[in-house]
Amino acid sequence: MDVAEFRRRGREMVDYVADYLENLEQRPVYPDVEPGYLRSLIPTEAPLEPETYEDIMKDVERVVMPGVTHWHSPYFYAYFPAASSYPAMLADMLCGAIGCIGFSWAASPACTELETVMLDWLGKMLQLPECFIAGTQGHGGGVIQSTASEATLMSLLAARCKAIRWVLASNPEKSEAEILSKLVAYTSDQFCATLGTTPSCAFDHITELGPICNKENMWMHIDAAYAGSAFICPEFRHLLNGVEFADSFNFNAHKWLLINFDCSAMWVKKRSDIIGAFKMEPLYLKHENQESGLVTDYRHWQIPLGRRFRSLKMWFVFRMYGLKGLQAHIRKQVGLAKEFESLVRADKRFEICAEVIMGLVCFRLKGSNELNQTLLKRITKSREIHLVPCQLSGRFVLRFAICSRSTESHHIQQAWRHITQLTFELLQEPAH
Amino acid sequence: MDVAEFRRRGREMVDYVADYLENLEQRPVYPDVEPGYLRSLIPTEAPLEPETYEDIMKDVERVVMPGVTHWHSPYFYAYFPAASSYPAMLADMLCGAIGCIGFSWAASPACTELETVMLDWLGKMLQLPECFIAGTQGHGGGVIQSTASEATLMSLLAARCKAIRWVLASNPEKSEAEILSKLVAYTSDQFCATLGTTPSCAFDHITELGPICNKENMWMHIDAAYAGSAFICPEFRHLLNGVEFADSFNFNAHKWLLINFDCSAMWVKKRSDIIGAFKMEPLYLKHENQESGLVTDYRHWQIPLGRRFRSLKMWFVFRMYGLKGLQAHIRKQVGLAKEFESLVRADKRFEICAEVIMGLVCFRLKGSNELNQTLLKRITKSREIHLVPCQLSGRFVLRFAICSRSTESHHIQQAWRHITQLTFELLQEPAH
């Protein structure tokens, strides 16, 4: 494919993407395929000779689309949102074209520097304490990780490294293995200190946990993977109080802040803590400027060596929406969750199972777990809406998460009509 | 930005990307900026109100481009290639639009199934032993990791988990910490068994290492991050002999196989080894089909939970190039490296420092390390071509890696004229 054909195919793809998203409502949100469906639809080996682009695009509809769970359908209420917006998609095209691998400052200074400044912008939107902001003089700062899992792992490894060095300083005779065997990681049943758990969007009391961690010289990592985006709204910011006690903090801007996956924002109070654990300096990665205090080599902040120019997505989205636009997005989705909550509360057959604070409603039919499992099976099978369950204190609960940017009030109303229709049919059956 | 504006801006971005790549030769390959340059060019906080798209695109040229190291310039010879092709970029646009987070089969069956089949396609291109191919009955199979670092970490964790279980089976009284303290990872000075090291593209003798690992019941991981792509050519395949002894094998298709970052292909002989180490099953991720042998939940194969629909890039590239087109790309770049090698060998002032097997030439001026450091500094400062050094047996060596898809013979000739011109000036100075 030469550049002229790319211009043509690129325009076609832009239209394909626009058509897909504009008409997504008309596709069933959950696919009707059996495991292994795809293998039989395509050859067992790659072609020897080139094929035509037309054939590939035909196969996108024939092979791929029938097996897609449409996360951006307005009828998708499962898991948590996967952020998506047009400015982020445009920025990602640019990211692909520049195609730098920004493991060091020199590997592409703009890639590193825009990331540091964008994490400062975002940190300020969240009103993070000054110690997490890089600025020109700070000791802290932010980094884009791929996912919250990686941010948590990095925190754990940095904490482990720091603890071992701390013990070794006063007990140089001890072996690392001996110290390691005594280290303890305290977690809840959702792992670390969490703001907005996955099952029910519950909040740990970090203003209580934090001082204990600080007093006991323990590393405190706070994960706000889903809820973190909402802290850009003043009315939710109080839920982040206590972050000043943390050593590291992370949330997934790729969940709820309109920045396409992957963009997990992580801040540390002391860059030296995280860099110290992973510094790696072969000659081919050294560069003249790295001794300057202004230089960040992000490869020391993460598990992978390579990294994409992901801050472009943040820059495009922050500027195209503005803080007010982003706040409006959060508020709209919380409003839709509240609307769904009201519908559930108005129906005596149902109960709300956890306080609705953000865009997630946990609810169930009053009755047995089996009854709720059957209801969910029928919802899934109908393929009109899609949601997943959770377990809360031994009870089987349905999660209704506001996910798609295109979900409006009438979708919520229709989803509820659908759920109550299936409920009506279920409760009429003799077994119930 | 509504869908109508996205259609318009999308077309503009396609043209911007096409123009950028078409005219890349005219931009200096290495940026002329000082650390911290970017922060002063943009505001210290995100805007409250939305800005216009025109302003953002103006800032791409004003703020970003002056700080970009252009990895796809035909004058970029640093590190290793970062793969890039038009079909991969088109597929990535589609990936962004579908925007599924394929952590489980149910989260988007097509995302998981296309990945398994694409890794089979690629495994067959490399003529991997049957035990690494998933097929419909296999015990092995492939997965896309983000980077080789993550593949190595996954292997290490899986090996550790397997070793601990193995010791515990016959010594149930031992603690995990005790066993852990006795575990040993054998590495070379480039880490694990490597085919194509980063400094000089050297090859370990895996046909010698493999039988020892197997006999001693050790996990063998082979990393062919750069060189792996070349094994699709029969004339290079012999370098992969011995892979049958490995438990896991990995290479970066995003380096040399025209698939944009990230796409690190990893295969394991026994899926159960890698899954066993990481299985994680909260209720909200369970789905009805997961007990089927045909179902893969890739979240068990990797550190992150979330993952993009990256196999689309593989599918587009394999089909648009065909195996022959991909082989031609590898052969062309190896040919360019051989051409550069000949130029170096014909100049008595220089020496070749490692056998040129693929697309990397390691060379130096006969003389001191300081002399070569000075030469490289001048090359970097001139910004006409870009390369990085390595250290081989204590000697400072220049690496010349064929990177960009757009590099042609005349670029190689021009690069060599430039190097010899700077050498001429350097050697004329009294100090030398």
C-alpha cells in the first residue's frame, strides 16, 4: 500500500469508523457466537501473496463484527466504561504516525515532556497535593501506565525495594531473601486501598488508613481506577481526601475520562522511590542530557521498555473538551445512574444493594441468588442490553454501569422496560 | 466534536499523517531542543473551556514536532526499527473504534479468537514446532504481550510458580519464601537465552543450552525481540533451531514485521504453565462459556487486565503484504545493512566489530574509544543522521541499524558520505 492508497483507504476507514459508531445502536450489543467460531471462517495460514484491501474490509463485517461485544453501544452496561472520544481517536492516529518508542528523553523529547506536563495538568484538575506535581522543581510527578494492574505492581515493587534497602541499612548482615520472606503487603479483599471498587464502587476510608501507613513507615498505594475521573468535579473531590498520605496514586483515565485505552495515570510523591527500583542503563540507551535534573527517562518508571506517545490523547481531549466539558460528561453519566436507581427503587420487587455514588447501580430482585442468576441469564441471552454480576456479602447482584458516551435517558428507560418485562415473565413461571 | 466533525477532521488527519510520512526526509531526524523545552510552550493548566481543533493542530507543529526524534525518517539508524506500515495504521483506527477491552473471551470473542489464530499464522510462518501452535487441540499457543520485557517477566513468574509447586509437591513442609530464596535464574550478560542481542545482534547457541535446560528441569525462555521477524525467511530459519527445547519464546513483531507498536508475540508450550501462575476469577469476569476447552481468557496470560484488539494489525499486515511481501521487506533491509558493511570494509580507517547477520552493522574507527565518542557526538550534533553506540568487550562501538521502511540505497550512501566527511574533519585536527 503506497501513500496514495493510504490517503484513499484512510478516508474510507474514517467513514467506516464514523458509520460504525453512529449506527452502533442497531447492532446487537452482545454477540451470538460459540467458542471457536472464528477459526473456521478464515484460512489456517497466512496468504503467500498479497490480498486486496476490499477483501479484508469485507471480512471485517463477515468475520470480526459478528464476534464483537460492542463496548460503545448505548446498551452496554457491563464491567466499567472503556473511554472513547473522537479527539482521542484522532490523537491516536497521530501517535501511530509519529511511531516513536519513548523509553528515554532522547528517544523523543516531546513524547516524554508532553507526558510529564499532561500528568501535571490532570493532577491539578484533581487537585492533587503539590507533592505529586512535577513542575520544574518537584520531587514527585506522573506517568502513564498501561493499566491499573501495572501501576499496582510498580508500587509493590518500589515498596519492596525501599523496604529491603531500609532494613539492610541497619542490618547489613541480613540477606535480601531473608528480609523478603518477612515483608507483608496489607490489602482488603479488593486489594490495596481502593476508591471505587469494581463490584460496587465502594470507598475505603483513606483518611483513616493513611495516617497509620505513614506512622508505620508503610508504602501506601491508592487505586481509584474507575472513580478517579470523577474527582475533577468539586462535588466528588472530598472522596479523594487523604491522598496526601499516599506514596502513589493511580486511576484509569481510559475508563471514564474520554481518553481511549490505554491511559492509566499514576503519580508518585518521590520519583526517586520508583526510579531507584528499576534503573537500567546500557550504553545504547544513554544520552548526553540524562544528567540534567529536567530529564525524565520513563523506562525507569515502568515494566516495559518501549512506550507509545499516549500523552497526545490527553492533550487533544483536555483541550477539545475543556475541564468544563469533562465535568459535564461525568455529571451526565452519574445523572443517568441516578435515574436508573430511581426506576429500581420505584419497583417493590427490586432492591438497591449499594449506595449509588457514581455511574454504577448494584441491584437485585428480592429473592434467591438463583432467581437473580436466571434473570441475568435471560438478559444476556436476549442480547438487547449487556450487564455482568457481582457478589456482595454472598449475594448475587446485578451491576448496571453507565458506560457508553452515547447512552441517553431514553436508553436507560428502555433498558429498564426490558429488565422488567423479563422479570414479569420470569415471576409468572410456576417455579417462582 | 460530533460525528460530522470527526469525518472532516479524520480526513484531515489522514492527510496530515500521509504528508508527514511522505515528507519526513525533510525534517531533521533528531530534535534541536533542550530538556524542559516543552513546558514553557504551553499553559500550566488545562483550559476550562473547549479550544478549537485548528489551534491544537497548529500546536502539533509549534510544540510537538520540534521535539520529536523521527523514528521513521530514512536517516534514523538508532536502536532497532519500530515497525510501521499503512495497513497497520488503518487496523489501529478500527481497533480504536471498536474499543473493546478483551480481558476475557466474553468481553469480545473476536478479539480473543483472532489473536489466537493470528499467533498460529505467525507461528507457522516461523515454522515453530507444532507444540507451540494452539490449533483446536493443542496445549500450547500464542499471545500478544506489549513488550519483550513483559514476556520475559511472565516467563520468569511462570517458571518461579512452577518450580515452587514442584518443590512443594515433594517437600510440603517447606515454606514458599524458603524455596524462593533458593531459586536461581541463569542469564547471560544480555539476560535470558537471546537470538539477536541489542548491542550487536549476537546469537546464543540454543541447541547447546536447550538440552541442558530440559535435562535439569529448568524453564527455558528464548528472546528474539529483534531478530525473530527474520525467521520467516528460510535462509534465516536455522538460527531458530533449538526452539523445540524452549518452554516459551518471544519476539517483537512491532520491531521488524511492519506491525506498529505494541505487538510482542509470545508462545508457550503448555498454556497451563502460564495460566496456572495468574488465574484470577472474580464473579464480574466469569462467563458461561469459560469452562469450554475452546475458550481462552487472555487476562491469565499477562500482567495487565485490560488489552486492546491488537490482532487486527497482524491480520491487516499479513494479508496486505502476504508472506512474500514480508520476506521481501526483511531481505531488503538486510541487503541495505550489507551494503553499508561493504562501505565500511572498503575504508581502511574503520573496522567492523561484529558479524553482520541481519539489519545491524557494528563498526568503529580504528583507534581509541574517545575518538569514536567524539565522532558519534559530531554525528548526533549534525542531526543529519541518528545512531547510538554500544559497548562490545570494553570497546565503544557505533551501531548502524536499518530502521525505516523508507530507507533506500541512496540514503545509505548519503549516510556513509556524511560519516566519512565528519571523520575526515576529525582526523585532520591536531589532537588526532
